[in-house]
Amino acid sequence: MFRRTFWFTAGAAAGVWVTTKAHQKLKQLTPESLAAQAANKAIDAGHKVREFAVDVRSGMVRREAELGEALGLEAAADDPALPAPRRLVAIEHPRTTHPYKPHNRNEDH
């Protein structure tokens, strides 16, 4: 009699455990849960890409400084021997616009 009670209780406990695990997995597979998981992974990937970009930028600046020092390219910003920066021609001379033609048949109405 005691054996039957033990195995009945063990079976009931196993059933409850399996049911609980199944419900947890089903909740993880809902569209809302999948969307939240994807958003979290995208945010994590964005942070990793940003960290990588910062590392690349700092390495680039360090390497440019090493190369500038080795080649003797380090010059002061106020050095009068350097030419003044040029403005773009497009900024100094804006493009002329064409007048509006009210009888243009190629317009979408």
C-alpha cells in the first residue's frame, strides 16, 4: 500500500513539473516574448558595435599619431606655412533654380 502511494505521489509531482515547464516554454514562444527577446539582442548587439567602433577609433588615433611622429608630420594648427582651408564652391555660389512651369505635362497630379 505504501508503494502505491509513493509512486502515485511521484507521478503526480512529475506531471506537475512537466506541465509547469511546458507552460514556461509556451510563454517564451509567444509573439510578444519573441519580440522582446529580439529587441534585447538588438540592443546588446548595438552596444557591442559601439564599443568596437570606439576601440577602432582610439586605435586609429593612436596609430595616426605614431605615423605622424615617425614621418615628421606633426605641425601646429596655427602654423602660417599651412594654407587656409578652402570653402566649397557650392557654398559660395548656390545653384540657380529653374522657374516653375505651370503647363508641364510630365507632373504627377
